[in-house]
Amino acid sequence: MKNSREQWGSRLGFILAASGSAVGLGNIWKYPHMAGQNGGAAFTVVYLLCILIVGLPILLGELAIGRKTQLSPVGAFNKLSNLSNWKWVGFLGVASAFVILSFYGVVGGWTLKYTLFALSGGFDSLSGSPDVSGQIFSEFIGSSLQPIFWQLIFMSFCMGIIIKGVKSGIEGGAKIMMPLILIILGLLVFKGLSLEGGKKGLEFLFKPKFSDLNPSSIVMALGHAFFTLSLGMGTMITYGSYLDEKQNLFTSAIWIILLDTFIAMLAGTAIFTIVFAMGADPSAGAGLIFVVLPTIFPQIGGGAIWGTLFFFILFMAALTSAISILEVITAYFIDEKGWSRNKATLLFGGIISLVGVFCSLSLGEFNITAPLNIPFFDFLDELASKYMLPIGGTLTALFILKKWSIKKFLKELLIGVKEQKFDKIFYQNVIKFLLIVSALIVILIIMNEAFNLLFPEYLQNAKNGWLLIFSVVVYFAFFI
């Protein structure tokens, strides 16, 4: 291994940074909404199973590829595949990171704006008035200059942290932000449970409703389990490349998954206990955050403080994810082009910010994808989350199965493991099975999206959904 490459300062720092990458905006609002509308605890059980069955094998695969090569995604696949076309999987990861951060930075700017909005007492005028709140939010994101201003500030935070490097920047930031996220979420949960009627939120989120669980719900759980761990965009390969041989990849991966899932559960509890206590609509989806919650906080004691704390953790969750995404692109130009960290960060952070400007403007009157009847913001979101990331995850699993080999993968996993007295053949077969299942499940996600796009009415029939799942399983079994 190259001694000159930057390394994490400690195992805890790496786990916090990797968990911070996984903990993003989706953990704070997407998981609670999805769980509440798709079977509550039933959805949660499926989600947790998918995290272990799909997320863990691919997460381990990406970390192992990164540590083995000590390179960013393109160089890593290139090195392990002996300069074959598998390098394009790495390029797909870097491209995915570029696309995602372009619109993610826009939303990050919103969280910063609303943090200061809450701190200044701006929510007071919105108390119990979701229509007014919705109008203010729509006017904000539809305006030309305001959201761009906050987006550029958010991206400046990202670039400032990345320029400081792995240990001082990313790890140092994670050691501050991740504990703060946990502490503030804990306080919000305590506040929500202390409100009269707040416990109804627990029932909404965690009481099993199996009648609401259908094939689409399962595919949704599969997709969220995959995306929440930042898989398929090269993040974990890049972070893994800063690890040394002392790290136990398996236990580190388990800790990353536990922290990511725990924060999702805390967020759901905090949000829905407050929502139910104040009699608000829990089915508001994404609007729950920027439209409904600002009308609720003024109605509880110390509302300005609680509102500020909530949007502050939302900002930090967005920032911990955004810096990991920008690091993928920065690491590529450092490794493959020999650029300095400052040059790579500032140049491509600036380019991403420029693309983000067009994303922001598309929510107003200037939309470059208007002929497609979709805002440029949503176009990039769907392109990355529905296609680029799943394809990247599938190809990573197939790369380990077909090119790198399970034997070499297991050998890399065992580095850093003190006790190795077990049947290696058995574990090779287990890993092979899990990777096959992971690839199969991600293919199901892609096919589900393709069917929804081309035949939107087909999957509305539950029987058709189960038939699709069965057909793909049979086909893939013969293919492997």
C-alpha cells in the first residue's frame, strides 16, 4: 500500500465519516414518510432485511475494493480488472456523484435558509397556516436569486471542508456533526413524546399494517435500503481507499449500517410524534419538512428553538452527505490526473455549483428540460436515483462475482480480522449467494422503474407486480 496516501486518523473517525455519508436528507424525511404510508413496522422489517441482504454485501464490496487498491473508483476498477472495460463502472460512480451533488446542493441551501429563518422567529407568522407556509416556500424556491445564494453558501461549506483533507476536513467535521445530529435528534424525540398525543406517532410509524404492504412497497424498501448507504456512486470505494490494513471491514460496515438505521428511526419518531401531537397531516410527504413543520413548531413551547434545532440537523445531515459526494470527484482528479486537492475541489466544486444553478432555476421560470415536461432538478434526481446508482451497484456486485473473484474478495475482508478459524469455503459460498441476491434485487429495482415509466398502469395490479418479481428471479437464476 502507498504510505503517501491520506489515511483516516482513527477507526471511530472513519465510521462517523462513512455514517455521515449515509445519513442524509432521505433519513430525516424520506424514510419516515415511506414507512408510515407502506405498512409501518411491516415496511420497517422489510427495510431492515434489505439493509442486511442488499446493503451489507455491496457496502463490504466497495470498502474492500477501495482499501485493496488505495485508489478512487476509476483507478480501483482499472487496477483490479487489469485495465479492462470494468473501469467504466468507476466512471459511472464519479458521474453519479457529479449529477447527485448538482441538485443536492440546492436542497442543502434550502436547509441553511430555513435554519436561519427559524432562528430569526420567522416561523411565528406561519403558526397553523400550511397554505401560507406553502406559498412562502413555493415563492422562495421559484425565485431566481435567493435559492442560488443559499446554494452557493452551502457548496462553499462543502468545498472548505474537502480542501482541508481527509483527516482534518472530512473526519474532523464528522466528529463534530455526527454526535450533534444524534444529540439533537434525541432531544427532539424527547420533546415529541412529552407532548399530548405524541405517542400516536409511534403507532403510525411502528405498528405493523401488513395490508398496506404490496410489491411496490417492497421494491420501495429495497431501493431505499440501497440508496441510503450511498452505494453505487463510489463514495464507499473512495472512503475505503483511505483505510489501512488494521481496520476490520466487517465490523466497521455493521457500525455504519447501525448508525444510519438508528438515525432514520430517531428522525421518524421525532417528526411523527410532533406531527400527531399537533394534529397535522402525516401524509404530506416531502412537503412535511418545508411546509408543514414550520407551521407546527410555533405551536409548542420554545418553538423557535426546536425549529432551529431541527433544520440545523437537517443542514448537517445534508452537509455530511454532500462532502462525501464531492470527495469522490476530487479524489478522481487527484489520483488519475495528479491535480492538487485545492485545484480539484475548487474547479469541480465550482462546475457542480454552476449546474446546480440551472437545477434551482428549473423550479422557477427557466427550465432547460422543459421539452421533456420535467424540471431539470427532477430530471437529474430521477436519472441518478432510479438508474445510475442501481446500475452502478449491480455492476459492482457482478464485478466481484465475475472478475475480481469471491476468493480474493474474502481474502481482503479477512485482513484486520484477528480470529480466522472458520471454513473459508463456506463463507465464500455465503458471500457469493449474498452478492447474487443483491444484484438480483437491484435489477428488480431497475425493472420496476422501467415498467412504471413505460407501462404505468401495469404494476397497479398487485398480481402483475408479484409476477414481475417471480419472472426476474427465475431468469436471473438461470443467467448466474
